[in-house]
Amino acid sequence: MCGIVGYTGKNMAAPILLDGLAKLEYRGYDSAGVAVRNTKGKHEIVKTKGKLCKLNDMLDGGNALSGTCGIGHTRWATHGAPSEENAHPHHNDDMSIVAVHNGIIENYTDLKEKLLNKGYRFYSETDTEIATKIIDYYYRKWDKNPLQALISFTLRARGSFAIAAMFEDYPEEIFIARKDSPLIVGVTEDGSYLASDVPAILKYTRDIYYVDNLEVGRIGKGTVAFFDVDGKQRKKKPKKIDWDVEAAEKGGYAHFMLKEMHEQPAVVRDTYNAFVRNGKIDLSEGKINDGYLKGIGRIQIAACGSAYHVGVVAKYVIEELARVPVNVDVASEFRYRNPVFGKDDLLIVISQSGETADTLAALRMAKENGVKTLAVVNVLNSVIAREADKVLYTKAGPEISVATTKAYSTQLIVMYSFAIQLAMVKGSINEEKYARLIDEMSKLPEKMEKVLSEDERIKWFANRIMNKHDVFFIGRGIDYAACMEGSLKFKEISYIHSDAYAAGELKHGTISLIEQDTIVIGLVTQTALAEKTKSNLEEVKTRGACIMGVTYNGNYLIEDLSEFTVYIPSTEPCFTASLAVIPFQLLSYYVSVAKGNDVDMPRNLAKCVSVE
Ligand code: BG6
């Protein structure tokens, strides 16, 4: 996820662009840049690796660049490490076309192939430079018609994009195109503004045009025109935004955590699209081929917090599908327990930030022992990503809330993809199951949307349990692994004590804590174990527990036992954590809000613990 801005009007563009980018820094901040059409009608590009403040200093707050039409970008690297060459804006050879982009062009390799065959050369590793040169190619093909060039790009590119481009032959105008990534336009008498998100232009206008999918636009000084991909002009009405600036940064949501929960379907789809090509798993981004997978004898997983919980889910999934033994540890234990390594071991470290000290130490220890290492990371080029032999990136985008949601969900997708391909290579699943699993994984985003729509009911139950002192999450198999994440989410933002237990383990001690009205949340999706978990819920019910059930639509096994039941769409048993975690996230969120806690920055916690 990156941030793009643009302005054309009466005033100098650079200060406006920098101000807009500052409002979008939460969307990405590893590099930034602007392009302004100068007084000689030429494009000047200034860009740099590092935080936006560095660009601001380079431009003396914008005074160093004169011109009243420009575009800007703040980057969250997905293709190509953070660097000046990879920073946006990108341009064609003579800089007569410059562009900024937010999104992921999935077919960038075949577009690059096409351009190389046409004699184009590249200076960066980004999909955006390829997009810019595709636009250049179509601009030349369509007799220098920028709208037609953007329409052709829109129809040819696959993936998500919000792109803004300036063409030297079209002074003081900016051309835009959108598919899936957000893009808005505001028009005032001082000029016209474009941005990825409302915070960047709210100070100029509250009348916002939301660019629709497969729509292109032509922005002039105080004007905007929208067209469909047939080139027909579209009449659009602006929407009145009544958010304040702070709410706007959260996309209208009350907290980043709620916003990021609702981003999960989209970023899960982006991550799925990164690892599935034409119905097959493709791990080539991580330079992982079938030969590499074949050589794996045992997997060790080390991670912290929610990332560790992904590892626990992955253990069940990998062992179930691929029949390869998996050992999972919290990294702070793994690094000191002097683990035994086998020659065919693979250590997988999972980390959103890619900077967690314990996880990094576990990685380094494995490397010192000559063990193959693979990192599953969200932040491109982070230290763990750089030091692991191989890395698979989640496409969660920047995650602001300390309590992770979308990073957890996208890490699951990476681990499912890895497990399915490993199982296929090991011959433990057949073609039919391989295809069925991949097809079902592609349906998770829409099923996650359905579960997210349960939020009002869950909010009601959250208000009922907000003053409780103990909440237990119980389940069996992958349900138990999902309960671990549910319990951590719950306690870290509600400040109510919570524990996750293997449902079959309660009777060996913990059940002594169950008393009248103790809250027990029972997750029952593993059909083969459902009856057993049901009897565990009966055990706690007879001791006075108040039960919240989470189970599949149509499965009424625990309905009579539960005070409150959340039904989730059925899916492959190995994928249920992706759906079950959502009611847990929502419940935790609404209890935290009801208690007036700082949801996004809970006490004592940090988003990344890069020290021991
Ligand atoms: C904790 C975060 O500090 O670190 C958790 O609050 C996170 O959300 C854990 O799961 C591990 O962090 P990372 O970046 O290694 O996934």
C-alpha cells in the first residue's frame, strides 16, 4: 500500500504535494518523491529513499521546485527494495511522461517481456516503471492520446492500481486510472487535487469524487472529467465527507485496528494472487522450486506473538497435508533451548515487522548451524528478510495497529500456499485435492467479508462481557491454534485475563477455574472433533460457564449450549483459522472500545520488539 497525490491549479504544486504526502505517510514510508512540471514545461523529479521528512528537506518545504502541476508518492515497497531508483515517480526515457502508482501489477513480468522486445530498457526493479513504460508505449501507439493510453493500460494490466501520470504535451493536466486501489479527486477554484485517501485533500475540500473501478480521468485546473474504458464520458457527483482529519486517516473507521480488520479480505486476496498463478501455487518470488521442497525432511518454525500462532496453525496444516514433521517454538525459547537440527531441516521464521529481536536471533542461530532458512515477512527488505536464505512476502501493507489482524491473516495464506505445494511435491495429496484446496483458498476473502458483517451482533455480546475477569478460548486441532490467537487478541487490547486451551486439556486442571458465569468461547469447526469439543463445553456448562460458540453455518451441535453463537461459512478444515479469527478480533475490539482502552496502542505493548 502506498500513497499518491497530485495537484494542478493556481498555486505552487510542490508544497501542496508534500503536505498531502505527509497526511498519507501511514500508507507507506520507505521512500518518497515528487514530479513537477517546471516553468519551462519540463518534468522535474526529486525522490529519495527514507522518510518523507528527508524529501521535505531536499525540497526546502517545496520552495525548491517551481511549477503549478505535479504528482507525488510515498512508498510501501512490494516490488524492489526501498531505494532512490525504485522510489516513485517513474518516467519514460525522455521524462516526457512521469507517473506514480499505488497497487500491485500482477502481470508485470509479461508486460516487461513485451517492452523489452520493443527495445525498452529499465532502471529500477519496480512494477511501476513497467506500468509507466506501457503507458508510454500505448501513448505512442495511439498518436499521443493520453486518455487512450491509460485506457489501454487499464485493460492490459492485471492486479490493482491507482495511477496518476503527466504528459509533457498536455501542460497543467494530470491523467488517472483506477482498478481496486483507492483514488479520489477534489476540485476547487484554487485547483484540482487527487490522492489515495481523503486525509490528503480534506483541508482543501470536503466534496470528494471517488474514482470507480476501470475508470480513467482527466484533471485540469479546477476541472475533472471521468471516462469509462470505452472512452465514454461519465457524469459523477462528488460525495460530501464529514469526517475530521483524524477519522479520515482511518478511512472513516474509529481505529486503525477496525480499518485493518476490514482490509483483511483485500490483502488476503492480494497475497493469494502473489502465490497462485493459473490455478497453481507459485513460490518463485521466494526462489522456491519443487526440488527445494523435495529436500525438506523436517520443518522448525520460530516466531513471536501472533506470528507464533500462525506457526501453530501451520504445524497442523503442513503435517496434515504434507506429512512432514513440524516443530513450532516461540522464538525466545527456541533461541536458548539448544535445539537439535537435522541436515534436512528447514527453519521458517514468521514476522510482520521483520525486525523482532528474538525471531532474528533464532534465524541467526539456525544459519550458524548450517540450516536452510525461510522468512515469511511483511516489511520488504527488513533485517529478517535480508538475512534469511529465502523470503516470502505477505501483501498486508503497512499495519499500524499494535494488535495485528491483517498481517496474521496474510501470513496464514503464505503458509497455506507453502503447505499445499509441499504436499503436492511430496506426493501426499493428489491433483484433485491440490486443485480443490487452491480453489477453496481463493474463496476465503469473500467468506471473510461475510464474517465481518457479523460485527453488530458481536458488539452486542462484547458489551455483555466487558466487565468479566476471565475468558477462556477452547478448541481442538486447528481450532485450538485459532483460539490461541483469539485469546491473545482479547487480552492484549481488553486487559481482561484470557487463556486458550486445548479443549481436551481442561479437565487436567484448568476446569477448576470455571465457576458461575465464567466466559468460555468454544470454537467448533473441525468436524471430526466436534462431538468431543461439544462434550468439553457441556463439562464447563454444568459448572456454570457462559458459552459463546463459533461454528459453521448449519452446524447446530452447540447452539443449545451457547448463550451466543457466531456462524461462519464452511471451508476446508485446514483453512478455518482464517475465518474463525475474525469473530475473535471483533469481540476483542468491541470489548476494548467498551472499556475505553487505547485500542491501537494498548498499554505496555509495542508494534515491534526489536530489542530482547
Ligand atoms: C508483538 C506485536 O510486539 O510482536 C504482535 O504486538 C506481534 O502483534 C509480535 O505478533 C511479533 O512481531 P513480528 O513483527 O515479528 O510479527
